[in-house]
Amino acid sequence: MLSNFQRFPLAIIFTSYAMGIILSSLFHIPLLYWVALLLFALITELTVFNKKSYPIFLILFFLLGGMNYGVTNTYPQNHISSIAAVNRPIKCRAKITKTENLQQSSAQIILNDIQILLGKWLPFDGKMLLYIEKCDREYVYGDQIEFSAKISRPALPDNPGEFNYRRYLELKNIYATTWIETGDKIEIYDQASLSIPRYANLVKIKIIDLIDKSTDSRTAPILKALITGARGEISDQTEQLFIDSGVIHILAVSGLHVGYVTLVFLLIFGFLRFPLKTKYLLTILALWFYAAMVQFKPSVVRAVTMASCILLGKIMERPYNIYNALGFAALLQTFIMPKQLFNVGFQLSFVAVFSIVYIYNRINSLLPENFKPGQISNKSMRYVYQLFLVSLAAQLGTLPLTIYYFNRVPVISIVANIFAIPLVGLIGALGFAQVILGFIWKGISIAYGEVQNLLVFLLRNIIKFFANFPFSFFDISQISIIHIIIIYSTLYITLNLDKQKYRKYFLIFILSISNLWIWQKALTRPDMELIFFDVGQGDAALISLPDNKNILVDCGARGFHRDYGREVIAPYLKKAGIRKIDILAISHPHNDHIGGVPYILQNFEVDRIWETNIASKSRVYKEVNHIADSLNIPIYNPHAGDVFCYGKNAIIRILHPSKKFLLKTSPNFNNASTTFKLSYNNIDILFTGDVEKEAERYLALYENDLKSEILKVPHHGSSTSSTPDLIKYTAPRYALISVGNKNKFGHPSQKTIKRYQDWGTIIHRTDQAGALVVRTKGKKPNIVNWY
């Protein structure tokens, strides 16, 4: 341990510091405890132990990490998040810290030093994100602006597995958002004096303007991303191609781009005949100026810090250790902003570099002598082979994180990188030359721009080819932190199997994991999980039974703006590892219940469909039946009295409609909704579709047989449903109202809500609280906090 500490002190110190941050984030230990423990450890170090007591030294950094996270996670009374509940426009003053242009002339600005007019100007702590829909001017770092707008908290996800925008922003210390339609509603009341960050921002604006004037509209967004880190103007379609081909990382300014910047400045200062140490020192200053220009993105700060360590080592004539440089860069970034440790970009950036160094060397040592890169005499082939191994090492190292965050395994990316990285390197090198020389003479920039148009066109077509390649990636279900630890442990031991002791470790590890898996399966009683999705003004629910039976009840709407089957239900099914739907139950053929069905039928295995025995002339209903027919999916029409058993514990009883009801009356689609009761051991859930008073009169005939712990409230809580008899006989503990925010129908009715409240029922509205997730072993329903 001591020898490792002497070889990699900064890497080990960061590991200890990071563990403190993680512990503080998991258990929310009060800040006072961290301070007390840190002081105790510090006094112990100074009075009891000698200078060689490195365990106490590591404990100090562990406690420092916990304390630092506690400080940044403690919000004062005047925190900006506290004002977000005020539902009216408020006059604000703030300082611009970051700006980025987006597609279609919109922009987003990060604000700091916020003041709000509440009788008088009061200061508020924390950052705020301002979104401008139509931005017709440039905003520069340091400018003080004034505007009036509603302030809100960043949005939480509506459904499990969706992107948590609030957490994403809070990791950047942004706790409030606001929106303004046009930039002319913003007043710049004070311009900051010139500083390095402001000057860097002005240089970035000029570079972006130069790129716009010298390249076409399809080249410019990609070139801006590669040179300045501004990715906001890249279209969603283009970004998706980079994601599908597994090379999205090349659009993020990182080590590759910083390497070219370093080379450019070394050449410039060398051309100007500066002394060697002066050249290195000036390059370090230039790199940090570049980091300021790209607004200190985590991957850039990491790369610039490591480059600075290398150059400082050359200046001081000291040996360079990449693991210590990585540790120092991570320690620097997380000391300034501890929450960066949980930033996806931060994690992928550091893990990728570590993997390229460690895993590449291990792969190289494990290869037979004839297959080592050094044995290839042809330089071009050796370069391609090395690039392949580097890409393989980076992908192996980042794969667990890629699965955890994005639920996909890139397959084609190893090959795509071989073509994309050299081309991006050429585009980047020419881009920096284009920018530097373009400031001298615009004609040179235009000439370079024509070359860039051709190269970016080539890059886009290469990316498109690999993105459309069969099996370029495949989706995988959500994994846990425990799975990540197991994968990394397996990878580490596998890469060291050439050492005898690791062969023993590997056998012990495999046996231990196998035993844990077997006993966990044997001793754990599985739960039934029920999810009522938030699909706006529509219905969708998923029942996952312990015997791997999955029942999907309705699929939300499909319209001009959204297809809830594609955008909400399918992503969750993929993350949950669900590939087969045993029953797709359609309550009735209205678009807000059936609209998402076609996408599910086309992209998942569906064993059978339930639908009411009442046809519709709607286009989406005909589409559903056509797809079902073409895929040979049988369609059943369950009626009142039908009973279906699943495993030992789950029973579905169809309560409505009966055959006589459909024959003797002319019901509308709502009243013909398939209504069924799911019983799982002692827990009952009643699904009612959109039934109204007419159908509820028939349901009331069941009287106490309707009793259920959970009720899917009929017809989105409308005034034409939820009659007193239905509520009385159901006597639900929980009532789920699936309803769209500020919908045009005025759902749910306040009278309906009052009827449930008078009964003492706990109401969950999807427009206010998002999806409802329930897990149960059959004794009582457990509401899951899934955020």
C-alpha cells in the first residue's frame, strides 16, 4: 500500500476524496459532523502520528470530500430554488456566466449573482438558466442584464427511466429556469470591464462568426462543436447519427482537440523563437485561455490540466506520471465543484483516458508476440491497428457506464472510430489554422472553409453509413451500481489472468458471484410491479407479474407532437428488459388510449390483444387491426364473466362490458370500455378505462366485489364519471387520475376530486406528480419514489 502511495499519491488521494463525496451524497450526513471529524483527524495527525502516517492523511482527504460536498449541498434561505414557487412574472437582475446559441436562433444563458425585486432588490444564491426563444443579439460573459419572467424549478421526469433534467442542471449548480420569448425584452444595464473570461467569450463569438461566414449551413454547426465546444446548433437528426454510430464523443471538445490546440501553440511559439521553457509556459497559459473560451467543459479542463502537468514536468525536468496527472485533474475539478463527480461527461472523460492507458497496455501485454502493434512494419497499418486497440480499450472501459446511463451497447463504434477520429483530427487541425489565419485575412478562412465543407460532408456520410449499419448497436436493460462493480471487477481480473494470483482471484470471484445470484433468487420473493405512466391526456399502464408475464393496458395518444408509445412506453420497456408483452389490453378505441399501440406492435413481441367487441372507423383503430393481422397477433374480445389466471397468485376478472350490454344498448366507446379487476394475493386493482355513469350503474351491481386498494379513476376524473356508488363499493385507498396538464376538457372535475377526498382516498394525479409506481408482494401496496 505504501509503495503504491509513493508511486501514485495524487491518484490515491483523489480516490479517498471521491469516496467521501459519494458517502456524503448517499447518506446526507450533517455538515457539522464532517467538520468535527475533519478537525479531530487533523489534530490527531499533527499531535499523535508522524509524517509517514499516510492512512490518516487519506482519512483527512476522505473527510474533506464529504465536508466539501456537504457545503455545496447546503442551501441558504435566500437560495434561488425558494423563489421558484412564485407563480407570476418577477423582475430579475443577474450576471451572465455562460451563453450558447441553439437551433432556430434561440439561445440559453446561465446566470449568476441573481437579484430579485421583492419590494427592494434582494440577492439570491445559486444559478439560473434563461432560455430565449428568439435571440437576435450576442450576450457576453460578465454583462449585467435585467428582465421580467416567471421563475420555475427545472422539470422532473414524468416517468421512470426518463432523463432527469432537474438533476442534470443541479449537478451544474443550476436550480431555476426561466423563459423569455424575444431578446428585446432583456435590458443590458451594465457591461463588465474586460477580463480574461470576458475576452475569451468575445474571441469565441468572433470565431463562431468567422465559421458562419466561411462555411455552409451544414458544415458550420459541426465545426463550431469541434473548435469551440458549441453543440447547440447541431440538429437532432445529425446528433442521433453520431449517437447510433457510437462516435458522439468526437463532437465533445476533449483530449483529442486539446492535443491539437497544444500542438498549434507549440508550433507558433517555436516559430517565434521563444526559449523552450518560455514556450511551454506560454502554451500552458494559452491552453487555459482556450478552456475559458469553451466555458470550462469538464473534459476540456481534464485535458488541459493533464497537458499542463506534462509541460510543467518538462519545464521542471521532472518525470511525468499519467495516473497522478489524472488524479490531480480530477481532484482540482471536484474540489471546485464536488457535484462534478456525478456528471456523466466527467465520468466518461476520466474513465476513457484511464482505460486507454491501462487497458491498452494490458491488452498489448496479453497479445501474442506476432500480434503486437510493434511487430507491424507498415506504418499506416500499424497506426490503424493501434487506433483499433485504443478504441477497443476505451470502449471496454466505458462500456459499463454507457450501459448504465444510455442502456445500449455500441458495436460498430470500434470500427467507426478508425475512420472518424483521423478525419476529425484533420478537420480540427485545419479548423484551428482556419481560425488563426482567418483573423489575419478573411480570404484564407473562406479557402479553408471550402475544404472543410468537403471534409465535413465526408464525415457526415461516413457517420451515416455506420449509423445505418445493421446491428450498429443494441439496447440493453437497466443495470445497477452493483452490476457496474461486478463488470469492472471481472474486466480487471480478466486483464490480469497472465498473473498466477489473479487466476485464483478469478475462480473465487466467479464462485462468489454465482452463489450470491443463486441465493438471491432462492430467498427473494419477487414483487408485482404496476406502473401508471404519465402520458398526458390519455391512459397507459404496465402490469409486471413475478412469473415474467407483462400486461400493457392502453398506450396513450399519438398526435402531431408526440407518440407516447414510442417516446414513453417503449423506452421504459427497453430499460426494464421487457421484450415481450403477453397481453396488450385496449380499453376502448379512442386515440388517447390506442394511439401508441402501433409502435408497440411493430417493435415488441405481443402475444395477444384484448379489445372491446365494438368497432371504430378511426384511422388508428384500422391501423392497429391491420398490423395485428399482418403479424398474426390474435385479437380477443373479453366479456364480463371471463376469468384469467396467471401463475399461482394473479387473477384477472372481466367485469364489463357484458354481451347483453353491447347487444341491448347502443353505448358510446367510453361506456363500452373493458373494465377488469386484477387480484394479486390480497391486493386488488380496478381498471375502468373511460366508463361513465351509464356503465358505472352496471358495475355498481357487483357491490362489494368491486372493493379495491387501487382504482384507476374512470374517464380522467370527469364530472360524468366516478359516481358515489362506484366510489362507495370500490372504497379505494389510492385513486389514480391519468390526466394532461391544463387540458382543454377541464379534467379532473373538482366535484369528482371532492368525492374521493370525502371518502379519505389518496389521490395521485399524473399531471401533478407524474407516473405512479406500485410494488407489492400481495399484502399491501407500496408506492415507490422512483425519482
